[in-house]
Amino acid sequence: MKFPAILAAALVVAACGKPAAPGATPADFAAEPTVQSTGTLNIYSARHYDSDKVMYDTFEKETGIRVRFRESGAPELIETMKAEGDASPADVIIASDAGTLFRFQDAGFTQGIRSETLETAIPAHFREPDGNWFGLAKRARIIVYDPSRLQPDDVNQYSDLADGKLHGEVCMRSSSNIYNLSLMGEFIGRWGLDKAAAWARNVVANFARPPQGGDTTQIESIAAGECSVALINHYYWVRMATGTDAEKAKTAKTKLSFPEQDGVGTHINVTAAAVAAHAPNKDNAVRFIEWLTTPEGQKLLTDETKEFPMIVGVPLPDGLEALPDFKQSQFPLQQLGENQAEAQEIYDRAGWN
């Protein structure tokens, strides 16, 4: 596909497979042409993987649509879009965790779309009811533990983490982390506020140390003997288990539990995409999100991250074959965001910083 010379020149700073110029301000990006075009797609992504650049390049080569992208943390992208207002060039927003997509939606930065392709491919509980975002890859929030100190029956429910028998044994990351907020969002929806609050208080009473680090830190802390149990997203463990010899040695000291197998199933969240509220290239945005549900799109989206593909039949990324089949919660993910403020209040009152 050939582009008008003026458009091609304007895209030099963010050419095929490359982000906007390093240090670019929101004004810099917004100043580039955003007229309706069949050949342009602007992606704002809160993900940071080399494989995503390959994904954009592959889509561009297959469709002829020029892809430009901005990568930053979700809070920074939200502030960028606030500054840009109606002139935002964003067409697609990509972020991990339904709770994060809720923040974009709540700020008015997404729009509902209808797509038979997406509505057929993606189960209803993994997408926002009005089409404001669509889950494209899955992650499980599971329990990792030291098998030399705990038995499987000690950690087969999320409620076990609040049991007094684990006093001084629990490691956690900050409560403000979106993964923990979303997990609490499901607890609120399933258990009610009082039971969810009691769980948080009792988990805090079991802390081996103040919350710190990310999910990888929790695995390392268990391997080092600082605690015996923690919550993680599954892919952090898989990446280490398929990583360096040192990382493999750490995961070898731990085992995984997929909670609630005799009940509602393990908490599941998503990496998801939305069409931006003022997308100048809406048709291309929808086309890209639909492409991410193809076998090729799913593979590129999940191979490096070690998330589970959303679409049935897509081969699993290397390393996931070692995990067991498990029952997955079907809790409606839009409620995770709706319960987010109450979740943080519960954690704050419990002293989970």
C-alpha cells in the first residue's frame, strides 16, 4: 500500500515497528497527522515486550496498515490521554488486567464497539458487556509455596492464606498492585464486604514481612526461606522455570497450587484491548483487535509473556505444558474494576500497604 508523501514524512519519527521518538511528549505524538486513513493505526500500550514489536510488524506486513505505538505505564498513558483530550491520536489501548482497562473506561477513554468476530471468539465474562474492551490472553492468580514446609492441602483455597496456621509464613506484594486489587474485587463480589475484609485482616496477621517487590520477588523469597507461601500470576513462575539455571533452581524449590478446584475455580484475569474513545482510525483499530484472536495473533501475544491464549485450540507457549489442567473462575471481569475502590479501602483498613 502506498502512502501520500506528506503522511509518510510525518511518520518518520514512529516508523514501522518503532515507537514514537524517545522522550516524546503527548503534544509531540498528538501533533502527527490523525486524519482518517485506511493505512494508519496508533497503539497506546501498557505492555513492554519485544515480542509486541514483532506483533505490530507482522500485522503491518499482512495488512499494509502502518503501525505507530507508544509504550508506557497505564497511569502515564491515562495522564497522556487526559492532556490530549479529544485530539488524542490513540486508536487502540492495550493493558494487562481488567481492572486497568476499567480505569481507562472510567476516565472516558474507551468506546463500545460491536464485532461478531470478537463476540464469537471471546466468552462473555472475559469482555466488557458494552464492548469497551475485550480480553485476549488469560492469566491465573495462584498460590506458590514451599513443599518442604507446607502440604498441598494447606494451600488449596485462597481462604487458607488467612488461616492462623500460616502465621509468619505469608509473603505478598503491595495491596495497591492491580493484580491484588482485582483478586479482592472478585472476593467482594463472591463473599461480600465483611468476609472479604476479614480475609484481608487475617492474611496481614500472617505476614512474614511487610509487602514488597513484585511477583518474582515472592518466588525468590520462598526459595530463600524467608516465607513459605505467596500469591503470584502463573506466568512469573513459568518464565523463571524456563529461564536461566539460577531461576530454574529457585522454582525447583517451590510448587504451585491452583485454588478453588472444588468450588468456583481459580481467579482469572486478562490482557485486553480497547478501541480509544476518539480513535481517528476506528476501522483499523477493530481490525487489529480481531486479528489478535487469530492463531498467529494469539501466538505473538502470548509466546513471550507465557499467558494462556484466549482462543481454544491455539498451541500453548513453551513451559505452560508443565502446568495442570485446572478449573477457571467465570466471574464477570468488569466487576473487578467496579469493586476496585472498595478493594483498596479493605486493604487499607487491614494495614496491607
